[in-house]
Amino acid sequence: MAREKKNSESLSGVDRWNATEGAARPKAARKGRRGRKSDPRRRRYASTLVVLLAVLVACVVAFTPVGEKITQGLDIRGGVSVIMTASKPDGSAPSADDMATATTIVQNRVNSLGASETTVQKQGDKSILIQIPGATDANQAIKTIGQTGLLEFVRLDEIGDADALAKINAGTEDVKLKSGTYTPFMTGSHIDSVQVGQSGNSLSGDYAVNIKLDGTGSRKFADVTGELAPTNGRIAIVLDGVVKSAPAVQSKISGGEVSITGKFTLKEAQSLKTVLDSGSLPVTLKYSESRVVGPTLGQDSLTQGVVAIAVGVAIVVVYLFVFYRGLGLLTLGSLAVFGIVYLGILAALSHFGLFALTLPGLAGVVLTTGSAADSSILVLERFREEIRMGRGVRAASVSGAKHGIMTSLDADAVQLVTALALFLFAIGSVKGFGLTLALGIACDVITMFCFKAPALRLLALGTIERHPVFWGVDQDLAEAKRRQDAQAKKGGVRNA
Amino acid sequence: MRSHFAHEIPFIQHRRQLLGLSVVLVALAVVGLVARGLVFGIEFQGGTEIDFTNTGSVTIAQMRDALSDAGEKDASVQTTVSDAKSGFLVRTGTTDPSTANRHAAAAAKALGLTSENYTVTTIGPDWGSDVTRSSALAFCIAIALIIAFVSVRYEFKMSITAVVALLHDLVITLGVYAWTQTPITPNVVAALLTIMGYSLYDTVVEFNRVNENAKQLRDGVHRTFHQITNFSINEVIVRTINTTITAVVPVICMLALGGSTLKDFAFAMLVGELLGTYSSFAVASPLLSIWKTSEKKWKRLEEKYGWDAVDTPSEPVAAKDAE
């Protein structure tokens, strides 16, 4: 107690009175605190914290349960992730149209695997990313994605499977044919080009799909249609063993110009065009990257990562408590706020399908957690330094937090530059690292302004002055006092 | 102003030793780079990486035999430990994912491992050059932006010395990768880039303090630039130590507990972080101090009041006078 009183001599009269009273008569101090409730600064800091609390509650609601609300990437869920890169036979860059067609074709192939929650998306100018979570037969998946679609034309009366035939006649879509039960008369390799156009009687506004065949194809088609035309027999268009369409032959087609009509909408016609294109892909797809992750393996990695973060944070917090004593609470609080806001943002992005946590992403989380602790240290160090320079606890909390935050913002800016450069320019899995890094920095900034600064200032308005030993600033106050004494002795040459 | 410590730690007094150590480290790194060379991950050159975990009592010889029987004759096999379970990291030149997966499955079957126990990553031959180009692009843009940022925010001489320290970190880190023959992956590049940006900033915080103190102590106080620098380093050293600890502890945990991807990041971060902290007081500050002392004004002060010129008693006394 005596020491506290001595320390407080360096403060202003009112501060000293408050501090002494607080230390000597706790009861009166409580009363005093009630009396100061109307202090506008106190109200401002407190209301910031209340608003923050509301945001935190919203975040917690948004991300619980964490396992479901935050999407996990393929390397964590397990599954097959493949990047394929397109190239044209003549070496020119594939056009956006080519890529769109290729993407749709790949999507069809992936769908044929029957896996759920698959993703097929264009990446960059010429790559396609395919993700199949939890795929059990990786080999099958990779083979299916990689093979050129096999397009076949089959006479319906040459399909041996009666069940399948009945389904086709009943109008069932995507009937699967067992290999060996049918004999195609022609494959897709004889197709020169496929176009969607208005059908002949354009009044109806229906669309038709026009196919141009090569010489051999034309001859075969002429023969078959010649035989089928009298009975209006049907031809099944089969892609990778699945019947995509089965138009009836109206007349013999001999010129190699086939027109498939029906009451097609534009969309239907285009989807049929895609099927027909599959046999002759506009681009060549080559494997660029393929990752096959065992389903439990990914979960293990996630658990290891989370344990690593938890242990790391625990050690850091203990260390900060030892070093900063009561002010360590502030760091603990900042880390909690940081974590909650971070998870909230990740959950929100996951909800809109913009985020999936990958292992590189997890590394980004670890790294930014370190810098979140770092920015707390910056603020606390500056706060204590300003006390040592002879500023009162309150003044130090205001200017210390301000300067500390300025420094942290600089540090964050440097990191943000790196994060964005990685996110925008790098390709592959590193992007995930850049994204979590950038998000972590944003959370750090939010934490600084909405928690660290108001909380420190609120504490400085009362309890820190009254309990300097608990809050770990007693030595700094003593240092300020020593300095002041030394200066008084020298006659106050400098005003440090 | 005083640091947390009763006495200043004489960093600048030992500048020759510190810089000497750095020169030795850089030389060792260069020797490593020339003699052993860097190993690049499959992402940069194409190939297959199979990560077997929880392999129980399978020996490296059994793994080699199984792979060889499966068709991977020239596989490089390394043992790994994650989560106290042993495993293997296999690298092969196969660039066709279908083949790679078939071989991996065959080897796993021969050894009695289930498909849940391994990860197969195959990178096509052309993708590697794309990854290399985009990584290099991201690296150059990030470094250029950081340097631009520091130059705008602070003094020119400072950004030059800071960049020298950065290059020092980079060369030594690459040396570590060469000597340990740890493969460099895009993840490593990303981690290094982040840490280096961060360390560079550490240096700048220190320089900023030096700048402030130099302005404040310019007149009347007989202090040389070396003394000011040393004093400034001591002022920020607590912050530096604490931030390094808070940053390094989670990274060490990740290195100790994480799986192979996380270890990739963690190793790069650990090396970068430690070097970055070291170089900020042992390379950047002494260099700046030496450069500044060559200026006329500071040279005169150094000749008159420097540590070498007069037998000044102990530094703390000088520090107190300054207040």
C-alpha cells in the first residue's frame, strides 16, 4: 500500500486522490465509481464494447457448430482434387467458349460418377478444377475424368437389354446401357461440327441441333436412316454408355447434314450440342495436378493443426500473463475476440460458397494468430513505456493505444501486401493461405479498434491505477517517479 | 528513457563480431547452395508424391520393395513421423495421375495399408512451369511493394539497409534448405514471403526508434550514432523478444504436431522468423549505424566521444546523462 501511495505522487492531484482512496478504502472507491458513471469517456468505451459484444454473439451463432458451418477443403475432407489444363491441338489459346464447353463436358463425366457435392469450375484462363469429396475409388474417378467422352450412335432395335429399352420408350432420361448389350453403328469421331439453330419451321420458335458428318459418317448415316425411315425407327445417342437422346428418323439423310428436331428450347438444344461435342472435345485436357487424400487422413491433419494452434495459443497466453500480469487478460480477451470474429467471417464466406478451409489456409490462421498477439504486445509495450515517461495511466492508455495501433497498422499493411499478392498472383493451393492471411489481418484491425483500445482505456479509468501491482505497471510507475526525482535534482534540464 | 534491463546489452559494441558471424553464415549458405543445390518440390517440376501415414511396423526396405513391385522403380523414400505415428514420404517422377494412383494402391495393398492411410499428389509436367512463373511473379510483386511501402514511409538509407538485411535472411534461409535438402514447395515460398515482409517491418520499427532518438539527442548531448543505435535497440528489444516468442511458439507447435503440409509452412516460418529477428539487430542496425557514422557530423562525434576514442566508463552512465 505504501508503495502504491508513493507511486501515485507523480500523478495529478485528482488522480492521486482517486488512487489513494481506492487503495485505502475500497468501499468508498466503489461508491466513487458509481458516481463517475456519467463520465462520457467511460460511456463511449463501454458502448463500443457493448456493440462489439452484440457482433460477437452474432458471430458465435453464425459459426456453431464449427464443423458444419465452415466448409472444409478437399485436403481436409479427403477426396479427389484434380486440376486439368486445356490446350488446342494447334497451340493457340483456348477461347472462353471452348472452356465453357469443356467445363460442361467434364461436369457431365463427374456427374456420371454419382458422387455428391462435386465441384467443377474454371480456374484462370485455361484450367478446370474438379473436386470430388470423399471419393472412395480414386482410380475410377481419375480415369473417368480423364477419358475422352465416347459418343456412340445406336439403332434402338440393336439394343439387347429389354429393361433399358422399355425405359427409353417410356421417355426416362439418362438410361444407362450395359456394355456388350448394344452395337453402335457409328462413333462421335465422324462428327465434323455441331451447331444449334432455329428449326425449319421457325414460326414455332423451336430450336434444332444440326450435325455435319464426315464422308464415312455420312455414308453410314445414310444407310441406317434409309433402313429406319419407313418405320420411323429411333437412333439412340449414347455418351459413355448413357442414352442422352433418342430421336426418331423421319427420312433418309444422305448428305451428311443431320438435323435433330423436336420441341427443343435453346437450353435443351445446347445441352444436346454439348453431348455431341463430347466425342470431339474442342480442346485437349491434360492433368496438371491431382491430389487424392484419404478421408480420415485429412481429418487427422485438421485435428493436428487445431491442436497445434490451441497449444501454441495456450503457451503464448501463459507467457504473456507472466510477463504482463493483469494486462495479460487484455491479450487473452483480444485473442478471444479475434478468434470469434475470424470464425464468424469464415462461416459467412462458407455460407456463400466463397471459402473452404485447406491446410495452407490453416497455416495462414496460425500465422495471423501470432500477429494478433503481436499487436497486443505493441499496444501494451507502448502503454507501459508512456507510463515510464511520466504520463499518467489514463493519458498513457489513450496515447499508448493510439501509437501502438499505428505501429500495428503498419505491420498489418506490410502483411496485407504479401497476402494479396499471393491471393491474386499465385496459383494452386497457396491461394488459400493468402486468403486466410488477409482475413486474419482484417480481424486483427477490427479487434484493435473495437476491443483493445476501448478495453485498455476503460481499465485505465479506474482499476489499473488502484491496483498497479495486479496490472503489472508498478515498476513502470516507480521508474517514472525515479526519473522525475532525478530531474528535480538536476534542476529539470530536459523534459523527456 | 531506459530499457527493461538494468544495463544496456552492447550490440553495437560487438558489431564486428555480429557482422562477422553473418558473413560466415552467408558464406556457408552460398557453399551449401553451390555444393548441394536446392531441392524443388514436385509442384515445380512435375512428379508424384505419396504420403503414407500410420504405417505401423512397415520398414523402409519393405516400402521400397512394395513400390518397386508396383512399378515405381526410382522412388525416393523418406521416413516421417506425425502424431507419434510413423509414415513414409515417397517421391517419384510419374506425371500421370492414373498410373501414380494405381501404383500407390498396389503398394499399399502389398503392405496391408488401407486407402485412408495415404495421399497421392501428382503434378503434370507443364503445370510446374506455370506454378514457378506465378510463384515468382507473386514473390517479386510482394517484395517490390513492401520495399516501396517502407521507402515511402521511412528514410531511403533505412530501406536500403533493411533490404540488405532481407537479402541476408533470404540467402541464409536458402542455404538452410540446401544443407538440409528440404524440398522447396509453393507453400514454402508463400511462408517465406510472409515472414520476410514481417521481419522487414521489425527492422523498420527499430530504425524508426533510432531516427526518433537521433533527432531528440542531436544537440548538447555527447552521444555518437553508435551509442544512439545501441540504446534504441535496447529500447525495443523487449518488444522484439516478445513478438518473436508469440510468433515462434505457435509455429514450433505446428512443426511438432502438424502433418506434412503444416510442417512445410512451419519450418520455413521458423527459419525465417528467427533470422529476421536476428538480422534486425545484428545486421540492419549495425550497418545503418556504420553508414550514418560515415556522415561528417556523426564522424566528428564518434572520434570525440566514441567507445574506441575515449575510455568511457560503462554505457549505462552515458544513458542516464542523456535523459
